Amino acid sequence: MKPTQLRAFHEVARARGFTRASAAAGVGQPTLSGQVASLEKAYGVRLFERKGRGAQLTELGQTLYALTDRMFALEEEARALLSGTSTLTHGHLRISADSAYHAVPILAELKRRHGGLTFSLSLGNSVTVLRRLFDYEADVAVMAKLTADPRLFTLPFRADRLVLFVPYGHAWAGRRRIRLAELSGQDMVLRERGSVTRGVFEATLAAAAVRPGAIIEVESREGVGEAVAAGFGIGVVFKSEFRADDRFHRIAVAGADLAVAEYVVCLEERRGLALVRAFLEAAGDLAGDGAHLPPRQGEA
């Protein structure tokens, strides 16, 4: 097994394809393909299922990728430690989030501080976000679901709340707020199960014994908006996600606790890595509270 073979495998696994990996790593595609093929041939295994221009990891490949991800992250950390500088000049950080609205400001701040870094941002509900962390498909996460899992380090970031929105022309389009009880019998457009938006909203309704009408389930925030615009029901989103749109009117819910906190999360074992540390610091400063951050290496 040669380091170049593992590096080639890692780049292809991270990019989920030979063509994309070639562009990202600045290495010719035939070179990457040859290195991966040599690794597979040496051990008589298949690490990828080739599908057109893409490459899907086999079960063995997924296990190996979890190892190489940790290995190369530690290599990057060792390089930063030996360089004797706290300034990050290169590296790629993978962020998973349940919404772009809280994650992007942290990335913008991180880019301002460390212009040489690159980023990839994947979006999904809280279940998907956590899975990506535990499967080493993401380095850090921004999400609204708080978990007490000891494998995770959690940094409180910002507060948000759920609001309703209706299309102009709806009977409630002239109102600024409603009571929760008024949602009884009303058709609703909600995110899929597993999303914090839906979980918090349905728990609030259940606690108040409010039974809505039909529930239309949509798997993206954009889809929720289009369904509301088409008249399928009343939409529910985070206040931070609602943007001015001449099709919609936002409504607050009076007398209901729809507040939700946003958190920055990483694996406990990885919070000392330079890239993860930099992300936590940027988030902590934006939140106005760096007290939750662990000490730097060498600090008491």
C-alpha cells in the first residue's frame, strides 16, 4: 500500500467521482484512476462502483474512507502544529447544516480570516446532518437539534423561532399574528419528518391539543414555499429563513413557545483539528461568546 494510492482513493471518495476529484486535486484523471485501480488490485477488493462519471463507495470503501478522512485530517493538524503558526493558509472544510441561513455567515467570517481555505456545504434535515458527522462525511455541522450524545461537542450559536406564512389573498394575509388555537382544522404545509421545523411545530400543537387539517409534506424549504403559493395550506419556517416575497405574508403565533436555538456541532474527537477549531472560533465570535470553546493546544 502506497500513500499516493490512499490519497488518490481519498480524493475520489470525497469528490464522489473521478472527474470532480481530478479538478479539485489538480491531478490528472488517468493518474487518479490508475492509483485507485492499483490499490484495489493489490488487495483484490472493490472500493467503488463506477457509474458513468460518478463513483459510489462500496461498503468496504465507506469504511476505508472513514479511516483516511481521520488520517489526512490529522496529517493536516500535524502540519499546522509543526509550522508553528496559527494562521491557516490552505485546507478544505466540509460543513453540513439544516439551513444555509446560519451556516453561511460563519463561512463568510472564516473566509475573511483565512482566505486560502475552501468549503463545501451540504444541506439536509437534522437526522441527515448528524449522520454525515458520524460517518465522517462532514467536519462540522450547524443545526437546531440539541443532542446529549457524548461523542459530540456542541457550541450554542444563535436563537431563532418558527413563524407562519400564507399567500396574499389568504383570509389571514392582513393579520400580524394569530393564536395557536386558530390553526385547528387548517391545512398545513410542513417539512418532512426528521426536520426540526416539523418536530418543534407538531410538538407545540400536540401540547396545546390543536389538531390541524390536512398535512402536506415537502422535503425542501423551496418546495414548502411553492406549495403555499399554490394554495395547499399554511407554511411554517424559521424566521431567519423567511425572505421578502411579494407572494407571501408572514404571521407570528401569539402565546406559543416556538423559539428554537441553533448550535454548531462537531465530533468531540475532532474539535482540536485546525480547520474545525477555526470554524468554532468564528462561530463563537459571531455569537458574541467564546467561553464555550476548548483551550488551544498548549494552553492550560
